[in-house]
Amino acid sequence: MHTVLRVYKHLRDDGVIEMRHGRGAFVRQDAGNALIRLTELAEQLMEDARKLGMPQPEIVQLIRGVVKA
């Protein structure tokens, strides 16, 4: 499964986002504020990295490196 799709599935399963067919993914109104902020930051990171030409596997590797630190 594609990495981004896997993340969306995890967020959906955790009750953070809801998927709306044909409209995309939305943060649930009842999600906690901290989780909403982290989701926004993750979306911004992905957008910025893509603009800089970083392929998705490198973005994931970068995040994994930060988590291990």
C-alpha cells in the first residue's frame, strides 16, 4: 500500500480524520486540538518537501530519522 494511503488509513482508524468520497480527507471536529495541529504540520511538511523536489521515500526516511533521534 502506498505510504500516504497507509497514513490516511491509520488516521481514519484512529478517529482523527474522516474520508468523504470524492471530496477528500478532513480532520474530525471531535479530534483533539493537539492532534489537529500535528496533522496540519504533517500536511505542511509534505507540501513543502514536494515543492523542494524531495521524493516521498526520502520524506519518510527523514521523519524516521527524527523519530529515532
